[in-house]
Amino acid sequence: MFRTIFTSRGFRFLLTGCTGILINLFITLFLTEWVLGQEQYFIAYTVGTTANVGYNFFLHTVFTFQTTRAHGKRFITFAIFSLLSTALQMLIVRTLTNILGTTYYLLIIACTIAALALLSYLYFQHTLFSEPKHS
């Protein structure tokens, strides 16, 4: 049972996503607290998110979905999807941070990313990273 769980695409997606979120949060925290200051958290968040997108595509390609072809076309689609998803994330983060204050910026970022992860998984699983079965 545990073997099935740990080798499932859902688990690998979750593992990739969680480590990606950690990378995003670490970069955002580091740049916000030690380089730019809290007033510039959004610039730090943008840098963290960009790093996260590249990391996620690489791991989804080789680890989560283990695709074997059309990586260039897939990357373009992934980048467009990620750009739109990130724009939505940023809108939510900016809005909630303006309402709740910068004290909660990391919690807001983490919750927003987690909430949109399910939609991403469904899209990736059934569309973007889906390859025809070999006969």
C-alpha cells in the first residue's frame, strides 16, 4: 500500500509542489527580510515564483509525469499556464496582503499556492503531461 502511495503521480506531484513552494517561500523570505525589506515583498515573491516555475517544470517532466517527448512545446504551454496561474496567484496575494497586512505575507502566499495546486494537477494530469499509451 505504501509503495503504491509513494510511487503514484499524485504523491510525486505533491512532493514536487511542496518542495517548489519551499523554494519559493525561502527565496521570498530571504530577499524580503535580508535584501529588499518588507515593503518590497512583492518583488521578492516574483523572483521566488519564477524560480519555482522552472524547478516545477523540470521535476514534472522527469519525475512526476516522466514524459518522453514534445518537451519544447510542452514547456511553452507550461510557461503560459504558469504565467496565467501566477498572475492569478499574485492578484490574490496582493489583494489579501493589502487587506490583512504584510505581517501575514508568507501565510497568504503559501495558502494561495496550495489552493491553486489542485487545479494545476488536474490540468497537468489530464492534458499537458498526458502522453498516448504505447501499444
